[in-house]
Amino acid sequence: MNAARVAQWVWGNAPGAKVARIPLIPLSLLYGVTMRLRAAAYRGWLRIEHLPLPTVAVGNLSVGGTGKTPLAAWIAEHYVARGRKPGILLRGYGGDEPLVHQRLVPGAVVVADPNRAAGARRAAAAGAQVLVLDDAFQLLRVARDLNIVVISAESAEVSPWTLPAGPWREGRDALARADWVVVTRKRAGLDAAGAVADALAARRPARPVSLARLALDGFDGLRSGTRHPATVVQGRRVTAAAGIADPHSFAAQLRALGASVQLLAYQDHHPYSSGDLERLVRASVEADYVVVTEKDAAKLRDRWPREGPEPLVAALAVHWERNERQLEQVLDAALELPRVPEP
């Protein structure tokens, strides 16, 4: 069992998990204090850099699995539909994410750079008119015009502790920095997700909360790009390969479409060795379909054999269930905010 699976077990509610978390709690307390002091430093004496374009940041409180990348892509597409060219700025780690964004938002300038200010300048030079920062809620040294935090409804099922006893990068007090909260759901029902959204709204009534379902709307051929409806996997034997933060939600989404699923769960940003590739090629013959996420497809597309069946790439879409129009309005308003000159 790899480290990611051990962490998922410790953070969950399986028998023995709460006991296993006990020796980690002092480290979580220390980590939480460190993060609060860091945030206080940026509210005080540490310099915050302003970027040259209107800036929307998207991030989360937990370690992966919330849907921030689909949401960042949705925001970038929103600006494309408004006639603006977005620049999507990434941290520069994990080579799959730039490829994912390039495929999801062909009209965007995608820049991967650990230095977001340098990345912003590159995006502006390439014609970007608005910036979307993916995975940036903890990026405190860079100013933003709109700060969006994403929380998954499924997080209600996990340990409430910060790292390492739980999956949380920061405590719930960090929500005070957010201008907008988006609750996403994959496996969770609408009522359960609505309860999470209501609880977050009650903590700070002036902060709006939106609710979105992340659903598989269809599938694309890995090599051909041929579009298939979501019903194509109904009643079929599917091998699902997922090197993402929450592979079990991916399997649950496929089962909800009526597929019989064998899950090959890998850790986030899994590199896929030649042995992994051979295993998937065999599965494409033995099962009705091999289905992968867009993130995994970015690593497999150029390596998949030209002969034989091709995997299906799951197309994940954002379906708004609460406060979509209000979010669109604040995204549009961010375009009109005046730039703060550099000192």
C-alpha cells in the first residue's frame, strides 16, 4: 500500500483509523499554528505582489479531490465566452495539469511557473486579458481580485484535523480570506451537499456559497477524440484507471452510469510506467472499456498503441445547483476593477 492510500485510510472512518490518527494529532496542532502564523505575517509585514491583470484565484482547504481544476477551467471558459482571453497560471509541478487545461480551454494561455508573478507576465505578453490561478488559495504572496475556495461535500466524511492527521491544509478559520465558496459533489447526494453548503453559509452569512455537481457528461476516444454519450458504459465491464486525489469518487461516478467497474487506483500525478501501460492495454482487450480521467490521458495519449481498442477519456462537467448567476456576476465584475500600481 502506497503512502497516498495509507493517508486516505488514516483520514477516513474505517475501523482503526481514529486510533491511528492519535499520534499524529500533535503534529497537526503544530502545523495548524504554523499556517495561522504564516497567514498573519501576510496580513502584517510580508509583501504581497499585485499582478498586471484582473486575477481570480481558485484553491481549496484540503489536499486535492475537490474539483478545483474543472472549476478553474469553467471560469476560464466563462471569460472566453465574454470575449476575453484568459491566462491560466499553474504552480509548475505535475506535468499533466498544463496539458489538461490546454485541452479543456483551447482559447486560454496556459503558463506553468512556480513564480506566479513571472507566469503572469508571460501570460500577459502572450495576450491574456484576465488571470485564473489554479490551486492558489494558500498562495498568499500574490494579490487577487476574487478569491474562491472549493470544498467537496465528501469532505464531511473525513477527519477534521489538519495535516498529517487529516487532509486539511488549513483550518476552517482560513475561510475568512475567501470572497466566494463553492461546494462540489461527486458521490454525495444533493441533500448532503446542500447541508454542507448551508453550514458554511451560516458561519459567515455575508460570504456567498455556490453548489455544483461534478458529473461525467460523456467520453472521448483517447486517440481519435470521438465523442461517446455517457450511456455508452451502461451495463458494460469497465476498467477505470485513475491517478488522481480521489479515485474512488471516479469509480462511483462510473457505477452511477450503470457500469460494472474494476478500479485501478494510483496516487495523484501517477507517472505510469511501461508495466502500467501494458496492464491497461491488456485490460482494453479483456474488459469492454478502459476509462481514464483527463489527467491520466495526458500521460497516456502519446504512448498508447495505435492498433487495438482505445481507452475512453471521461469528460467531467460542472453542473450548477445553487448561485450560478451570482458567481457569473462577480466574475464579470472582477474584469472592471482598477489595477493597483506596483510600488
